[in-house]
Amino acid sequence: MIQDIAPHKFSNAYSNRRPEATDFALCFNDRTVLLHEQNGAIRFPRFNELTGDTNTLLQTATYLFAIDDNRFYWINQPAKEQGDFRLENISVFRKAFPRHSAFAGITAYSLYKWYDNHRFCSHCGEKLVPHDKERMMYCEKCGNSEYPKIMPAVIVAVTNGDKILLSKYANREYTRYALLAGFTEIGESVEETVRREVMEEVGLHVKNLKYYKSQPWAFSDTLLMGFFAEVEGNDRITLDREELAVAKWFPRQDIPASESDISLTSEMIEYFRKN
């Protein structure tokens, strides 16, 4: 999966240290990111490769995280193409390599969105300021504090003997087969989310829920929790056409091949195929 970057080590412990000229600068503009890409290989600019007032950039950049001994910072201004670096859609991270650079890019994008959406206090409207010891924005007027929010969600592989239920989203950019998924609502456990989402999307009851593993999925700011579940009773699918374009049972030998190994969905489908 995209976060599996061993032997590289990811460290998201917050620091307010200023960047150095050789640290990486992450520059975004809506859903685009500044990088150099060639045949799928990507590279982010370092501060000493950016044009403009380098001293100002070094003083105003926000620390994000480190991978090994490399530190990554966010530049709080719209990205502009320069030199060998071009603006690319963040979807580039789905297939880019090396894997640890793709993970750094999409994780940085998630933090960029959070900072960009939390410039002002949601309670009194005053400008928020960064805390100097933890990743938090706070209001000096009313004391309101804002931490990065991670939304819990489930991925569900519904099985029926030697078959697995695969679906396609309705009106989404992603058009390949996937597993059922949904966000956990206030007041429910993740197990209850599994049962509710399966019933709402395909009209099926499930039993024997088994937790598989989790994945931070920065493309949608979620923490995904994967479950296998067996269909209970009638296996006739009743499709929620507002959520799904199609859903059908696939025998193991007919499961469509996955074109990527970055997602929990792909890993769970492959796990079922091989077991």
C-alpha cells in the first residue's frame, strides 16, 4: 500500500524548526503540486531550487514531516511552474515512484488542505495562529483550537463462498471495480458502519465480520479500516444507484486484475483471490 515505504521511515512528530536550503518544499495550487516527473519518477524541489525571495520562503514555510533524514515543508503561497518543475494533478501520486516520494506528496497535500481550510476561527472569525509545540491552530481571542481531523471509514469485502462482491462508484472519477466503502457516522461503531453501508448500498445482510487491517488514505483524509464479511441469507443485490453504478458477484478466477497496489481495496481483493 502507498504508506508501505520500508526501509524508509516516516516521522510525523511536529517541529517548529526553520527549513534549510536543502530541505524539500511542497508547493500546491488547488489539486495540483509542483514537481519534476519523468516516466513516472517524481522529485520535489528543494528550497535552493526555487526562484524568488528564498529568505522569505525559509522564514514562512510550515514543517510537515520527515522521511529518513529528509524534511518536508509546505510553502504557503500558490505554486508556479519554474525550471524543470511543473504543476501536476495530485492523481500522479497513485502511480508515481519512488513509493516514499508518492506517500510524501499525498500526505503533504492532506496537510496543505487542512492548513488552507483553517485560516480563521470557526467560532469568532478571528485569524488563527499556529501553535509552537504541536500541530494545532488556535485563536488568541476566544481560545478555540483546531487539530487535523481524520475521518474514520470502512472498506468491506463481502464474500459469498468462492465469490466476492465488487462494485463501481456512480459519478466518480475512479471507474475501476472496488469494494464497498463508507464513512462512520456519529454514535456508531465501525462494525455497525459495515452492516449499515452494505445494507444501504446493495441491500444485503452480513455476518462473521473479520477485521483485516487499516490504511491512512490521504486522497480523502480518511483512516480506512478493512473488514471481510460473509453474506447472510439472500444474496440478491439491490443497488443504491445514487452511490453505485454497478455491483456484482465475481468468482475468484474472474476477479479483474488490479492495476495498482497502493490501496487497501486492491490488497484485500488480491488477498481473497489468492486465499
